Amino acid sequence: MKFIAFILMSAVLVISTAQAETRYSLDDCFRLALARSDTLMENLESIRQAEEGIRQTRANFLPTANLSANLIRQEAPQAGVGQSLFPASQNTSQFTLSQSLFKGLQDLATLRQKKSLKAASSSAWTQAYLQLYQDTSQAYFAILEDEHDLNNYARELTTDQHRHQQLTGMQRFGRAREADVVSIKASIANVEASIAAAHGTLGADRATLAFLTGLDPDITLVDVDTTPALSTPLDDWLRKVDQRPDVQEARQNWEASDYAVASALGAHLPTASFTGDYYLTRPGAYSDVHWDAQLSLNLPIYAGGQTQSLVRKAISIRTSNEAAYNLARRSATEAIRSTYRTVRDEINQVSRLADASQLYDRYYALLLKDNQAGIATNVDVLLALATAEQTRRSFDRARLSSNYDYIRLRIAAADAEILEKATRGNSWPH
């Protein structure tokens, strides 16, 4: 029997250890969400496409080489001179080298535009990364809030049931009215309804986290029992506005459109190119001529107004992107400011609710004692209990909300520590 008991205790210990090891922190959930994000993968492919655009533009600066061969059969000319110039059988093979010398600086402007677009794609990836971290955090803390609500409701239900037993016993001795018993029964039914609603909300929030992470919906999360400290002043957070990836993306798109204007203006300038041919075989009178070289100059004069229209369009796009950048920067500044105030007020609220919760617990205990002495009514006790439990729920929700909103503040200011997590993964775009 002792051996069997030992085996059972060992099994319980192993199961308990395994369960303890399956607790998931926010960082654990985010790493899993990061690995399965289709949005990040899509943005990563956009970066790769932008890199190929840069390589294609760089190719315009390099020479091109071609090896070609032509075989022509035609009716032989009647004249002797024609036969020497244009024989019936013409075999030509040649090696051609071409180099663009000047294109109105269009290639250089286009290359800079492509680099800015790649930088914008990288910033878009970072913004998607931060959004995923916020979505994961929102689902994570929503589950914790739901679980704390259920725990508090269970505590309230237990207290109400115990109070119901007390009132039922007091009713037998005429110390409680039937209305008091009915009232506590109504309170129990109300708490049970709240528990059912909380279970529904918890199921939805767990489904959201499971969708993001791929984990089982019923996983155990690491609880958060602290309140963040907001020691840095608002001005320090606002100085980080230009580090936000969405602001950087808007600025890089603006820069790209500025280079696009330069490229469009370059269409008004002359172009120059060089072409050289070396003939391996050549027909007729030119059979002894093995090479030629050509320098071409082109000055655009009129293209039906198309070139100027393209310039005006490029300028309009640049103006639009400049306005988008200014709007993104103002919106980011306001997001940091409003989120900072939210966190600051929530931290103050948590402090006040902590005091209020302790006071209401004491108030309920005193009223319960007064009720037993016949001083306080059962209605007073019931209201005190409901207020104490409501205050406790508000305290837990405010504490967890302050943690989530503090993460939102860090995301709004592109916190370096959060971004550093991305560099540890293989999917970080370099």
C-alpha cells in the first residue's frame, strides 16, 4: 500500500510539474503569433520585391552584351554589284556591347526612389510587427480580466450562498424577513447570470488568442499582479514620435515621390549611349569589316505634352505624400499623448480602488457584525457586499487595463525593447 501511495504521489507531482510548465507568458504567446503571422510574411515578401526593384534599377548603370547570329536566304540579284553587296546567302554573327552614358539622371533618381520604397516596406513590416504585438497583448489581458472576473464572481457567489444560509436560519427565529431571503436569492441568481456571461466572454477571448498563436484555447496564462510605473515624463515619450514605423514609412514614401519628380524632370534632358559591334562572320562586301562603334545623342523636343504631364503628376503625388506624412506625425503625437494620459489616470485609479476595496471589505465586515447585533438591516449588509465585490472587480480590471495600456504606450512610442525582440527572430528584414 505504501508503494502504491508513493506511485500515486509521484504521478501527481509529475502532472503538477507538467501543468506548471505549460503556463504561457505574453512573450511566449507573441513568439508563437509571430511565427504564424500571414501579414508579416506578406510584408516580408514586399521587402524582397523592393530589393529586386533596386537590383533591376542598378542594372541600368551596367553595360549589356549580346551574341547574335542571322542566316538569310534570298533571290540572287541580277547585277554584279548587287551580288557582291547582297549575296543570295548571308551569314552574320556578331557580339554587341551597349552602354548608356547619360539619361538625364533618371536612373540615379529612380535608384534612390527604389531604396526609399524598400525602406518604406521595412517600416511597414515593423508597423505590422507592433500591431501584432498589440493584438496579442489585447487578447492576453482580456483573458486575464475575464478570469479575474470569474474568480471574483465565484467569491461573491460563495459569500452570498453563505449569507443565504445565515438568513434562512435567522428567519426561523424571526430575526430575518422573508423579503431578506428572497433578496439574497435574487442576488445569487444575478451573480450566476454574470458568471454565465463572463464564461461566454472568456470563450471568445480565448478563441482570439488561439487564432493568433495556434495554441489550444484552454491554455493557462501567467497572471499579472503588478501595476506599471509611469516615471518618464510625457515630453520624453513625445520625442520618440519620429521613431514610429508608420511615421518613418510615411516619410520614406514622401522621399520616394520626391525622387520620382526628379526622374520625371530628367525626361526633358538629352540622353547619350554607346554601342559597339564585333562581327565574327559578315556577308558580301563587308566581310573584311570586323567592327564598328556608334555614339548616339538624343535631345527630346516635343512629345505631345506627355513628359510635362508626367512631371505634374509626380509633383501631385509628392504633395499628397507630404500631406500624408504630416498627418501621420500629428496622429502619432496625439496617440502618444492620449495613451500616456490614459495610463497615468489608470494608475491613479488603481491606487484609489485598492484603498476603496480594503475599506469596503472592512465596511461589510462591520455591517455584518452590526447586523448580528440587530443594529444594521439585512438590506444594508447585502448592498455593502455587492459594493465591495464590485469595487474588487473594478480594481482588478483597472490594474490589468493599466498594464495593457502601458504596452500600448510603449508601442505608440516604438519602444526599443519591443523592437529588439524582432531582431532576435529569423524573420527580421535586414
